[in-house]
Amino acid sequence: MKPGQTPTVVYTLEEGGIDAVVAGLATKGATIVTPVSHAPGGWSADLTDPDGRLFSVYQTTDAPR
């Protein structure tokens, strides 16, 4: 990730399962930039798609990880 670059798309996982979602995306060609880690009120991860576009996934602590 370039300095100052922020994700332009953030997907919220209302049902949870962020670890499985991130792992599944990685097997389909996404690159994990920031692994699943604490975020305000939940968990998040940053990834890039095969074309290099940055995106994030997020889930609250209310949903099962």
C-alpha cells in the first residue's frame, strides 16, 4: 500500500466470518495488505485485488469471527 492510500471500498460483513472471507479472497488472487486486526468496534483487513485496487473488509465484534 502506498503511503497515504486508503481503501475506497469497505465491505461490511454483517454475518461475520472475516477470517474465512479473507482467506477465501486470498485463494482467489487477492493480496493481503493488512491481515485481520483490531479496528474500532470490530475487526478489519485490507487487501488488493489482482489489478492492484485496495479494498477492506470489516465486521463488528457482535458477529462471530
